[in-house]
Amino acid sequence: MRNSMLDCQRSWIEIDLSALRHNVKAICTMLSGREQLMAVVKADAYGHGAIRISHELNQMGIHYFAVATLAEAIELRDNHIQGDILILGYTDPCHAKELQDYDLTQTVTHGDYAKLLEKQKRNVKVHIAIDTGMHRLGESDLKKVEAIYQSHYLHVTGLFSHLCVCDEMTKESQEYTYQQIETLMAFIQKLKKQHYSIGKVHLLSSYGFINYPQYTFDYVRMGILLYGVDSALPKQNKLTLKPVLSLKSKIILIRDIQPGDSVGYGRTFIASKPMKIATVSIGYADGLPRALSNRGKVIVRGQLVAIVGRICMDQMMIDVTDVYDVQEDDVVTIIGRDQVCQNVETIAMQTNTISNEILSRIGSRLPKIYVL
């Protein structure tokens, strides 16, 4: 029987909070006594809904969060999320007052940025990003980092870096990762010799945590694994995760077509036999990758069926010729399980991208239905 909450929806996202709780417990069993989980809830918690996810995590005793932007951090505070909130990305120094007023922690992206933030004369908590080889954000000059610790208004509460190939286990990638780890640890030792209070240290994100468990720091920044997505995990990994997100839509029209008939823009699909084609009320404006056109699959009545023709902005068409008793208003599962399973990792592979991108692009116009 259909859920009455879904009857009026054209498409929707289902979030399984019990799966989230399972994943958190599974991850926490692997933490050392020193480590604490920092939940990465940027990009609307990878499409899962940052506010609701963060509330659930708060209730589970998680009080360390990471986001990408000032707006994301303020949204959490405005919705009464408790604990430390670290902004991993850039915030214009002119917003120092908001950083102070909302009790947020700002990443210092490099030495010159620290000087600009200091000039605002606002008491701001900061974590210093150290560039250990990714060359994205971070400072690598020891003297400039020491100057940040000597700031009057910037209060350094932590220091971190980011591993760039920790999800790859080739010899070359492993050697580079070990080099990054050693660079950070050497940097920390130099600061300690100068008697600086380092604050909390964090380096490992999801795959670093799995692939390099011998290294422990104060926080583990847990993002994609928190949501049960584990496409890059080694097979020997003991962590059993459950996908939290499902993406669903419905059939709004079914028509019969004949050999030679085309489907969709550009006539990229031509029927070679009599077929039954269904139109589904979801498209690329909802975050469905257009690259799935004529190659992806979805689930209808427990069967995997093909996407045919080009995916449109608001609709797509699928081949339901062999689906017994298919009807308008039937549920279509794009990500999730309906007797058979299709996970986001499969879609990412088909579109030559990563699961993170697929999840974070799922459209904001889709309602989220939370299942306890």
C-alpha cells in the first residue's frame, strides 16, 4: 500500500533515519578512545537534509560538525544544532561578526587570509589548514602558521590537513598518502617544540579512516560513509553500512509505440519492435544525470528497466514493455530497493563521476520524506 504522504508527490527523496543510526554506531565501534566523530553535513548533508540529519546526530551524542560555507553553518545554528561547527571553506573576512555571533569555527585557508581576518577585530575561533601536498587550501610556511597562533583576535582551536588519494590503494597512492601524513606530523612537532597549544588535530576523512586506521587523531571527518555509500571501500573492510537515501518518482503516462517510432529529444531512441513506454515525472533539473540517457536503468515493480531517449529537464521515459500489469501512478525507484537494488554507486559509475556528486546534486525542489 502506498504511503499517503507520497500520493501527491511527483518525485521524492526518502531518508531512512534508522540506517543513519546504524551507520553511526558501526563507525563509532571502530573509533579509538582518543578519536571523536566529526559529521560532515555540507551540501545539505550530501543531499540528505542537513538540519534533520544534524538533529538526529545531536540526539545520538554527536556534537562536532563540518560544513562548507557560512550560510550552511548559520542554517544549522538557526535550527538549534548544538556543538562545534567548523566551516571548511572560505568565508569573506567581512563576515567576521557573524562568525563570532554564531559561535562558529572558521578555517584559515592561508597566512594572508589570517591577517585579513585579524584586521576585523572580532574574536573568532579558527582551525588552521595545513597544505601537505593537495595544494588546494592550506598554509605550508611554518613562520606564517606561528604568526596565526600569535594573533590577538583569532583563537586557534585546531589544525588539520586533507589527504588527496587515500581512497586509492596503489603503491604510488599509498606512498603519497604516507608522505602527507608524515608532513603533517612533522609540522605539528615543530609547533610543539615552540610551545604552541596545537588544539584539536584532524586529518582522516571517510576513506582515510578505513584505509589508514593505524593513524589516530582527535577527530575523524566522516562524510560519505555516514550516509552508507561505500563504493571505494576495500573488500576486506569490516564496516557494514546501510544506504540512507532513496530516490523515487512515479509513472504519469503509458503509451504504446510501434517499430520506427522515436522517443524524446533528438530522436536518439528508435523502436525496433512494438513497445510500451512510460513517462516518469523526474528529470535532470531534479538532479538526475542527463548522461543516463539511453544507458541507465530504474526499478518498476521489482524489475530493472531501461531509460530510453534523452532525459528531459522534468521528465524521462522508460521501457516497461515486459513489466506485468504496469500502471500509471506506479512507483519508480531510481536509487534504492524494490525487490532488487540499485545504489548510487552504480549510477555514478555509469555517468563517469563519483557518488558524492550524484547525491549533492539531487534537486532542492524534491521533498524529503524521513522514515524513522
